[in-house]
Amino acid sequence: MREAEDSCGRLKRELEKETKLRVCDKGCEAESLQIKYSSQIEELHMELQQAEADREQLRQELQQEREARQNLECAVKTLQTQLALKAHSSPHGDCKDTNTQTSKQSHPAQPRNGP
């Protein structure tokens, strides 16, 4: 009987010890998980900030491209208008005169020799 009581006491002490260790293990496990998740959250937060910065840069580049396209479209319209006005205002015969003037400008009068 004495042996059974000793054995029972020993088992109770071991159970208490294991229970305390398990509580510590759970606490340590929870702390470890908290550190792990905090680290993951921080990494995700940094990735999010980088993605937002990239998005903002792309938005600015897109805006610049839109403005450049609008400027080009405006320049093209202006040139088309100028060409249309020039085509309507000049008579058809001007083309020959322009070519003749260009020929004269290409071949200037030959210099004379002597005084």
C-alpha cells in the first residue's frame, strides 16, 4: 500500500511538472507564433508600401504620357489647319512658281571674272 501511495504521489508530481512544462510550451509557442506573424505582417506592410510607391510612380508616368499625347494631338491639329488654310489660299499655279524660285535659289548667278 505504501508503495502504491508513493507511486501515486510520484505520478502526481510528474503530472504537475508536465502540466507546467506544457503551459510554458504553449506560452513559448504562442510567443514564437506572435513573433513569426509580426515579422510576416511587417514584411507585408513593407511590400504594400513599395507597391503603393510603384503605383504612384506609374500614375505620374501615365499622366506625363497623356499630357505629351495631348500636346502632340494639338500640334498635329494646328499643322493640319495651317496646311488646309495654305492649300485654300494659294492658287494652283503657285506650285510652278515655287519650283522655279527654288531652282533659281539653287543655282545663283555665276560670279563675273574681273572688275
